Amino acid sequence: MALIVHKYGGTSMGSTERIRNVAKRVAKWARAGHQMVVVPSAMSGETNRLLGLAKELAPAKSTDATNRELDMLASTGEQASSALLAIALQAEGMASVSYAGWQVPIRTNSAYTKARIESIDDQKVRADLAAGKVVIVTGFQGVDELGHITTLGRGGSDTSAVAVAAAMKADECLIYTDVDGVYTTDPRVVPEARRLNTVSFEEMLEMASMGSKVLQIRSVEFAGKYKVPLRVLSSFTPWDIDLTEEAQSGTLITFEEDEQMEQAIVSGIAFNRDEAKISVLGVPDKPGIAYQILGAVADANIEVDMIIQNISRDGKTDFSFTVNRNDHARAMDLLKDKIVPALGAQEATGDTKICKVSIVGIGMRSHVGIASKMFRCLSEEGINIQMISTSEIKTSVVIDEKYMELAVRALHKAFDLDIAKV
Ligand code: ASP
Ligand code: MG
């Protein structure tokens, strides 16, 4: 008998029919003798619908007071789906109880709309499990010190599930979703993309932060910190497939590099269109310019990702960096109104039509020439690289957005990630 956490995404919970299927699947696991904790998302589209209503009433920038109410509002989506799942389980003859975040409680800080989990009390859940019940823990939400409901940021029920699994020392956390695992890249862009049987936690972390939307990045961080065995798998297989087969499907996130079954140097290609590039031109090249530019940007709560500074000519240099696209307009205003005049720079220019493409693989640690293979591949496609950044297991480039799909396909092929053709 094992203690298992299942998490079901919005699509898997998308209708009463699908909720019934989830209930049947969970009941199958429980009847096989496992203690089951289930963390559901809101029914698909529900969080967007709720937040859309709020936007109609308050289109302006959010305040702390509004954010508190947004959490009151958005958390109801998960509360409804959790209760529905408990009802569906009971209708299947399976004893079940659901708890909102504050009832568990899942304690968080007070950063409304993006709260962080601080602790989870597992007493109630354990007592119910011991009494033979399936316990539903409402995803995406928690409670702060003052008793206010908080939410964990979009996609946050992944993090709820992993955190519950960590707190309860679950044997495994299975993330059921509308794809059947983690792929070498998005199959909608590259039809030849392959599902990975295993991926290392570090690669998953890079892929999540580089744009792969399969898991919320915080959930991967949690899994890494507490070594939670994590598997991503499909909720669209028939609910009554053999349990052993189901338990081995999808993609397992591993912690032991040596256990890697797939010895690829590059495991995946990630991409995103969420960033914009900003350049400050003709900056007098003297100590402190990076601090003056990026310090002011950070003070405005704008996160910076990639950074490059050119060599100077005639005492002037150019300085470029990327920010989230949502912050681009604000960052440009700040530069034009304050930073450029203060530095005596020439001008600031912005470009939102960029994308970031990354190759990710722990094999890059022990192999040289991987980045140059990437650059050669892009040059053969005539794609100009605007910025580069690297880590031990990743190389990212910024290119013109219109070449994104071409770049991803070419790299997928160049690194032998395409499905083997027979
Ligand atoms: N329902 C929330 C969202 O749509 C949380 C989640 O689904 O993980 O972002
Ligand atoms: Mg999700």
C-alpha cells in the first residue's frame, strides 16, 4: 500500500462527464489498496472566466486590496471542482471528503495572486486516509496568517499537489494532464517531437522556466527541494486501463542522473514569445552603468532575463536586455523619462517581436561544441542571433519572432530529437 497524490488539470476536470472519469480512475487506485490524496484544478476556462469578470469591473492596475479579492474570486473555481469530485467519488461508492486550502490548512504568505506555500498541516488528511477516505485537497489556494484566502499564481495547482506530496512524504505524485507526458518540444510546432520516458529534474526546471508549459515552474522547484517522485501522464486514457501500466506511463522526473535511460546530450528544445528586448544606445561607458540601468528597472519591480553589453567605441557603448512582454511598455517609459536622460545616453529602443529558443540537456555539461552546433544550425537556416545566454545545461538565443518555428524544427532535427523513422 502506498500513499499517492494525483493532480488533475483543468481539461481533465472540464465537464461532469470528465469529473466522473476522474472519480472512477481515483476509485480504481483506492480499491487497489492505495491511500489517495487528489488535488484538482478548476474546470477548464473557469479561472479565466472569473478573472475576466473582475477585469470588466476594474480594468486599471491592481492594488493589494483588489488582489485580495481576486484571490477570493479565483479560488472558487477550485473549490467547486473539488466538491464536485468528492460528490462523484461518493456516487461511485467511495468515501471521500474535500477540503479548501484554509481547512487543511495550507499556510502561505500574503502575496495575493502569487502566494508561496509556507507549511502544510497534514493531520486532518491523515486521519481521513486512515479512516479509508479519499481526500480531495483544493488546488491553487491557501490561507495567510490573517486568515485571508490566497492563490499561488496561474497554474498553481501543480505546486499545491507537489507541496502536499512533499508534506505527506507521498510515494509518488502523478500529474494527470491533457498531454501524455513531457515532450522533446511542443508537438504542435514539431510533429516529430517525442515523449520522454524520463527527464532529469534539472532539465525539467530549465524547460519549465524556458517556456515549456507542462508544469508550473514552482512545482518543479518544490519537487527538487523535497525530492518528490513526480510523473506527468495523460488523463485521457480509459479510466479502467491496467493500473500497473498506467503507473508506468507518461514521463518520470528523475533525480539520479546515472539512472537516465535516455543518454541524449540535448533532451529538449524550449521556446517562448513572452519576452521583449530593450536596448539603450550610446551609453557613456563608465563604471556603474549596468547598475544605473538595471537597478532602476529592478526598483520598478520589472524582472530582467538576458543581458548583453557591447564593447565600447569612442567611450560609448550599447546595452541590451530582455523583460517580460507585459512589462515592456512600462520599462520603455522608465528608460525614456528617467534613465536615458540621467545617463546622458542617446536613446532607448524596444522590440517586442522577438522570441527565445533554448536547447536543454544535462549532457551539455560533459560535451563541448554543443552551443556551436546550435549556432551553426541557425546560421544554415539564415537566422540571425540577437542575444545569447548559457548555463551549465542550457543555451538560449533571442531571435526574430518570425523565425521561431523554423528554428525549433531545425534544432530538433539537428540534435537528433525527431522520432526515429523506420
Ligand atoms: N485554475 C488555476 C489556473 O487556471 C490554477 C491551475 O489550474 O493550476 O491558473
Ligand atoms: Mg496547469
